[in-house]
Amino acid sequence: MVFPDDKYLEPDKTNVLYGNDNIIKETLETILWVKKSIVGSVDKAGPAIHVLYEPIWSRLVSLKKDVKIRSVTEITVDNVTYCKKLLEVCDLRHLDGVRTNFGIDDGKELDSHDNCERQHDECER
């Protein structure tokens, strides 16, 4: 897709990333270029990952002033502390049963991944 209003001129393409290290690297690179908004969804493990992994957390904090960050997740007893921390940098809402991880960056790029550190059969559902 071509966006005439700015310099984002890459055609549609799909990149498949394997492994948590590659997903984290891509997340950090995306946070560097995003200028307006990140809108997305994270499963119930996502809030802890975003808060506890220092490179991601520090970049989210640095975006807080200029970039609108909105997300939905399943808020549980186990992740409520991390969700409260995320509220410092984003608009976070609860939705029962969220099982997907994706983000739409500046309305241009869709980042999606599955956190398959859960049990294998849970990832296949």
C-alpha cells in the first residue's frame, strides 16, 4: 500500500518472524519510527512483557508525550499490577478472552505475533 501523504512508500509485504528475540527486535525498531499512534491488542501475558522488559518499557515511556497508545487485554488477578503500570503510558481497556497480539502503527503497519511460550495445544486453538 502506498501512502502519498508521507514517505512510507513500501508496497504491501508480509514478514514472518520466528522466535521471541526476533519479535522483540522488530517491536523495538517499530517503536523508533512510529510518530502518531499505536493501537493494538495483547493477550493476558502481554502487559507483563511490556512492563518487565526494560528496553520496551523505556521506549514506551519515551513515546508517552507524542504518540497515542491504545490497547485492549484481558485484565486478570495475575496481571492487574502490570496493567496499572501500563496505564502510565497508554489507554488500556479490558476485554474477556483476548488471545491475539497485534498492533497497528501509525495506521500503516500491522504487527501480529503469537506468544507460544504457553502450552502447545493452547497455541493451536
